[in-house]
Amino acid sequence: MNARHILITGASSGLGAALARHYAAPAIALLLIARDAARLERVALECRARGATVRVVPMDVRASEALATLIAEIDAHTPIDTVIANAGVEASLGREGQAERLDEVLAQIRTNFEGAVATVLPLIDPMRARGTGRVVLVASLAGRMPLPDQPTYSATKAGLIAFGEALRPVLGAAGVRLTLACPGFIATGMSRDYRGWRPLEWSAERAAIAIAHASDRGARSIAFPWPLVALIGLGRCVPAMVRDAVLQRFFTANIRPVDAAAALEDVSIAK
């Protein structure tokens, strides 16, 4: 495509900002959505310096009805050809296995799943009518192999995977490509809050390049790093008791307690 209009949520930092910078170029129009207006504008300035046209929308993706209405209105005026539902937050069990706080549970559900669905939903019918488009859902390897210290986070990403897999054939029949991205650990703004093991962590820039290339070639999915992907596949083949023991050994309550409002700063994490 000679001209592209790309929507990215959670674009103020981390993976979302890296994706914005990756795509930024002449003949590219970026629609960047995140909660933190100041950080979002800094990312926009970087992208404009690379020749892109940028529109920023400071918005919490949990405002799902307003978000969907806004996206539909923008698409009607300037069709969006690529949407990347990336915004996400995470929390953890307590140090001694205490249950997650309800506010943090709801924040994850509404941001990671509801926010992603609200981002994509208003573009499904317009893209199908145009017979073209790309949808990227940023899920996680935690959605493939749930982590014992992050049950809600894992559940939201598993739900996003199921949503994407169900939606893919419907979109594909109309010429719209859907890519499910399942990254492992990515170095983001929230990485400092996770005190546990982060094997084979990728930089946000490296992850952004991999996800963008997968979307651009129309890949059904992308998962990385491959050693963790292979271990997950192997883990599915061993007895559940063995798998649970290994997961419990390495992933147990390693996130510092955080204020739920602060956790919703659209720090684009994926794990």
C-alpha cells in the first residue's frame, strides 16, 4: 500500500511506542491512543520527525463505548488499514500467594480484553466491506501457558487468543488478515515491578520489528522467543503435576504491589 493509516493502542511507551516508531515514515498516518498525554505526545514528536502524520488521542481503553465510537468515526473519514490492539496492564498474587486485589483484577480484564475487543470491533465490518485490512492482537505466551503468579493476566491473554482464532476465518474470507502476537518477556516500563525470572527477555524494539513483519506478511500468528515456545509445547506433553511443579518453582508472586490507577498508565507490557 502506498499510503497507510495505522491505529496503535498503548502507544505512549514500551511495545506500543516501539511499534509507532517502527512504522513512522512518509506516507504513513498514525493514530496513537494511550492514557498518558505527555508521554504520548513525546512519541508522536519522534514519529513526526521520521515523516509520519500523527494524531494522538489521550484515552483510557476501558472507556470502551467511547473508544469504539471514536474509532468508527475516524475510520469513516480516513479508513484505517491496520489496527494493533496492544494496550495492557498486569498484576500478581501476593508474596505469599494472597489473592489478587479485585480492583487490579478488573483493571486487567477491562484493559487487556475488553479494551482490545472495543478497539477491533468497530473496524471489522468496514474492513470486510473494503475487502482489505490487517488486525493485530497482542496477546502473550502467558495465554498459551498460564502463569501461577498471574492468573488474571494469563486469563485475559488466553481470552484474546480465543477471540482472535474465532474471528480470523470470518475476516479471512473477506480478505482481511488477522495476526495473533504471543510474545514472551519484553523489557518495558513495568519490567521494574516484576522481581521474578524473565528468561530470554527481548527489547521492545526487537519485539516490535518481529510483530510488524509478521503482520505485514499476513502471518496468522507469531510467538517468540522460540526456546520458550518450544518449552511450552513440550510442557503440554508432560503430566500436569510435573508442569505445575516447574511453573510454581519459577513463577510465584514476584510483582510488587501497585496502585491500580497507576497500573493503568497504558504501559504496554506483554509477557
